[in-house]
Amino acid sequence: MHQAIIRNAVILGLFAIATAAMLAWTNDRTRDRVACNRQFALEESLLAVMPATHADNSLLEDRITVTDSRLGRSRYSLYRARLDGAPSGAVLEAAAPDGYGGNIAMLIGVDYDGVITGVRIVPPHNETPGLGDKIETRKSDWILSFDGRSLADTPPKDWAVRQDGGDFDSFTGATITPRAVVGAVYRALDFYQAQRDSLFAAESEAAPDMSGCGSRS
């Protein structure tokens, strides 16, 4: 009996070691591909809010880190767009910390003058399916209502949902989510307008190395 217990314990131990080794090998083999896929996905998201007509540079290679509570938390990336070397806009990472289900991350594209070129929600989020998730483009076109807006043509009092006296629609049965997103977009524009010159004067940070990624398949 004692020998059988020892034998089974050895077998289970060897099986655990083999499983751990296989998982480690798989993780090592796929780590680079996962990193590349994340960068490809980020690049697509950036292009969704910053049209190619506004930039002829690589947004991923012209990134800086910004710190300002108006963006939702202390540290975010900002990607600068340029045409013929001249500043032409930016994509800001931002977040609405007061969503119904918690934090709502987003990308906000603006041209050099602060006119919105696009806003997209960055998954995942915890907004209510069928209600708050209408902030996603696959559920509704509500998020497109920000396109073309700026602080110049929309006064501060109008950066709110209509129920609060503002200029933006909300969703039937879900006001908290759009209210949070509208507020976050306004604060991001306020940050960009106040800091624009210093944002474009800052030194670019090291870009991710995608030399081994090849083309996306």
C-alpha cells in the first residue's frame, strides 16, 4: 500500500511538472504574437478616430505619456498626428470613471484646433447590455454624435445630456452611461485646449518594436 501511494504521488508529480512545462513553453511561443496583435488592434483603433487625411505619420511612433485628472486617471498615452511634419491633431486616451458599471475607457481623436474627429469606446466595459452598451458602434451610432464637435461650437453648459439641459441625447432607461461619456469627452477637450502647445513640444517616447510582427494576418 505504501509503495502504491508513493508511486501514484510520483506519477502525479511528474504529470504536474510536464503540464507546467507545456504551459510555459506555450506562453513563451505566443508572447510575441499576442503583443503584436495588441499593437495591431491599437493601431486600428487609432485610425478609427484619426482619419488618414489628418495624418501621414505613424501615430504609434509619436506617443507621449500625459498626467492629468481631467482624463480620468493619472497616466495616459497621447498619440500625435502630423502632416508633412506639422502638428495636425492627436488621439487621447481617456476614461469616464463614473459609468453605471464603473470605468469606461475611450479614445478621442481631435484635429489641431480641437475639433473631434472621432470617439470610440475601448472594451471591455461593464455597462448594461441592451441599454448602456449603446455607446459601442456595433450597437448604435450614438457615439458618432461627437464628430465635428468642439469647445468652440458647443458651450460648456451644452456638454451634458438633454435631461440635464445639455445638447446630447441619452438612451431610454439609461442616462448614467451617456452622461458619463459626455462629461469625459468634455474634460478631455478642455485638457487638450489648455495643453496643446506643450503636448506637441514634448519629446516622443520610445515606440513599441514591431519589426518582428510582419503584416497582420
